[in-house]
Amino acid sequence: MKAPQTSKFISLFATLALGLATSASGQVQMMRGGQVNIPESSIERKGDIGLRAHTNIKLFVPASAHLIASAASTFGPPFAGFLFETPASLACIYNLVPQANGCNPKMVSSVATGGAVSIAIVDAFDDPGAAKDLAKFSKQFGLPPANFKVVFASGSRPLNDPGWEIEESLDVQWAHAMAPSAKLYLVEAASNSFYDLLTAETVAASLVANDGGGVVSNSWGGTEFSGETDYDSFFSYPGVVYFASTGDGPGVIYPSASPNVVAVGGTTLSRNPNTGDFIFESAWNSTGGGLSQYEAIPSYQNRVAKVVGAQRGVPDVAAAADPNSGVWVWDSGNGGWYIVGGTSASSPIWAGIVSAAGSNLGSSWAELTSIYRNRMSKADFTDIKSGVCGPWNGNLAEPGYDLCTGVGSPLGNGGK
């Protein structure tokens, strides 16, 4: 197998990685500028559909002038002048800890607890620094050390790909952030082919099932294809609840379209740019969502049939994904701290919260039945009522279920 090409990725993100890895003594005003970039691993190419999957990550690159002047912190946000999400700030927003200080990432430090069932992350290629990077991330944000293991699905170490490496760092770090006590596996597929990823899916499911049941998070996917229903059985291992990202662009991707997974869309978190206080959550305009071309409506969506009609609608739920309000991720292999968004973030966030909830309903179908039954509970979900997504921004976030944010974002551990 030919090693993945890395030169374009390295040239695109070298400034970000080196800037965030270098500290200086000066303090700066609140960061104002930057741009969003897409790594090679998140680009679907001709010939990929139905054969190979891509990541769902986007990276926010702050203006270089701010990076040079930033000051690294030994605890909490790694750099001054930024309002990107930390484990404590996101736990505050999602009511996993008592809400305080406007859920300001510069001021809150209480992190989530719990993790009653095991979590497995399925990704392609190898992240050789996954364990040490997770340890550094945990120390930075006051999380306990992780009970963590890397498993090679094919029995041997895969090749490395820099984009998938950041994906893996994001997935394991933020699943751990939401469920610090959970046993956590990273199951690495030999490549990003659907064959290899679904092989890894079976390995991941057997690991968490052997622990008494648990959750599996999948932040990868690809455009829907006519034979996708043949793969749905790979997401039905007894005792396992599956999560999948809905993608970072208009339309529907697989496996989030499968009725056997909890499809997780993306939201935008808005903060006061002067104080840093959280204001509200809205639909991310780049989140994937819509009606499946090939999957029929599952029975648990009968409650929202007025929206989805006869087809499977996605997403089911949503969480933080906008890179402009992204999360901190440490990846030593690519040079340092990154600000990451995309629905690749929302899937492990939800998997961690469900692990911490500890209800262990035993299947995605049972989990989704519970979610839709409790969808109107203001104690369990935040109903996202503003924002747009989809082709030509034609899907609207509105009261109740919608095709941008599903039933909404998590609020505490109830109803899950």
C-alpha cells in the first residue's frame, strides 16, 4: 500500500501548528481574525463514493499576528485571548456540571464526571502519539488520566495519515472529556476503505460488548450510495449504541443515514466577543442533514413523520461543530494545539455523554426510541430554534425536530 501524501497538509497547516506550539510572554487582546481550512482527509474525490470514507473535520487558523503574541497557559485554555471550547466550558453549556460564570472558557474549570459504559472510537490509519497526546490534553484541562487502549483492527499497525491523525486526536480527547471514567478504545482501520472501516466496526463493537455493552463513535463517512443498506447490519451488534457524524456540507452521508446509528449534526456556539460569556446555540450552516435517498423511515421517527415523510431523516441530535467556535485538540504529530470543528467533534461528544448517562439501552434503536420519546423534554435537550443548513440553506432550524439539529443538543444526562 502506498503511503498517504502529506506535503500539502503540512504546508497548509505548518503556520498554525508552529504558532500554537510556541509560547511568548506578551498578553494580547481578544483574538479577532482567522480562517477555516479543510485538510486533505476531509475532501471526497471522484471514485470515492461507496468505496472510501473521509473525515469530517475543519480547522480554524487564527491570524498569525495573534499567535506570535499569545501566551501559553499551564492549565485551562492553552493560549490567552481565545474563546474556543474547553472540556469545562462545554460541560457547562451542556449542563453536565453546574452552570457558572457564563460558561466562559477562561473562567470555568469544573469538568464532567462519569463514564459508566465503554467507548470505542473507529478511525482509519494510525495515530502513533494518541496515548501521550490524550495524557497531555487531560493534564491541560484538569481531566483524570484515561483508561485507554489502541487496537489495530487488522492485527498490524496501519500507515499514518496526518489528517486522520488529527481526527483521531479529536475523537479520543473529546470522548474522554465528556466521560472521563469510561474505558476508551481507539480502533484503527488499515485504511479509509469501507471494507477496512467496517472490519474495524466489528472489532470495536466486540470490545465494548465484552465489557458489558457500550457505545461506538464514527466521525467518518461518505456520500450516500445505492448499496449502503447492505452495510446497515454492521451497526447492529448486541449491546452497542452507535453514533455517526452527519458531515460538514449540504446533504446526507453514510453511515449517519443508517437507521442503526444515532446521527449527530452540528451547532454553532455564540459568545459575547468582549466578555466571553455564552449567549446561545444555533444550527451550524455547514452541518450535514436531510432525507436519505435509500433508507426508509424507521419506526422511531414516526413521531416526526410530518418532517421526514417516508424517508430516514438526519440528524437525530446535534452538538458543537462550527470551527469558528471550535474545540482545542492537542496533536503532537502535526506540531501542537489545533482548533477543530466539524461534525467529527459532535459524534464523540454525544458518545461520551451517553456513556456517562449510564442507561446502556443495548442498541441504537432503543437509544433512538428513547431520544424521540423524550424529544420535547426541556430538561433533557436544548431545542435549537434558529439557523439554517442544507442545499441552498433550505433547511431551517425551528421548534421541534428539524433537519439541521434533529431534536436538539444535549442538556444533562437525562433522556439518553
